[in-house]
Amino acid sequence: MLTITLPQGLAFYDQRVELDGTTYVLDFAWNERGRSWFLTVNTADGAPIVSGLAVVSNWPLLRRFKYKPELPGGELVAVDLTGTYDAAGYTDLGTNVQLTYFTAAEVAAAG
């Protein structure tokens, strides 16, 4: 399990992370109108693999895209530490809601 440290106070940013031995670039965008965060997962060179994922709490964000071999074998989850958020607000992502990666081995063991 890996908790991904995210910056605060930015409406748009990207984060380079290594997941199960492969480097990805995660792009985050705050949508003020919808009051929610959206995620794009890119290859290390910036080519999008999946885009426009709504970051909802306590839900496997990549599950429906497992048919894409470019994605990591594990799972990204926005873990709500307080139990009160359906989706992280502007200041919640990275504080009250932590982006966590469960490795392919952890996901397989959980079955």
C-alpha cells in the first residue's frame, strides 16, 4: 500500500508516481461547477491512458478499466479518513481524503 502525497491549494496539478514498478503521471483537475476532483492517468511520457475519472471516496477508481494493459495492476482508492465525504472537496484531497494505491499483490490477495 502506498499513500500518494498530494499538494494543497492548487486547482490543477500533476503528480509523477511509481506504481508496481512503472512510472505514471497523474493529472488532477478541480471542477468548480461540479465541486469535484477529476483524475487522468497518463504514461510516463504524458500519453493519456484514462481521463476524466471522478475522484469518489472509498471506491476503486481504476476497476472498470482493467481491460487496459497500460494501467497498473493494483488499484487507486481515495480513502476517506473521516467517513463523511462522498467525494473530496477542494481542500480535502490529500488531507481528509488520501489517495492510496493498493499494489497488484494486495489486490490479488484480497481476491
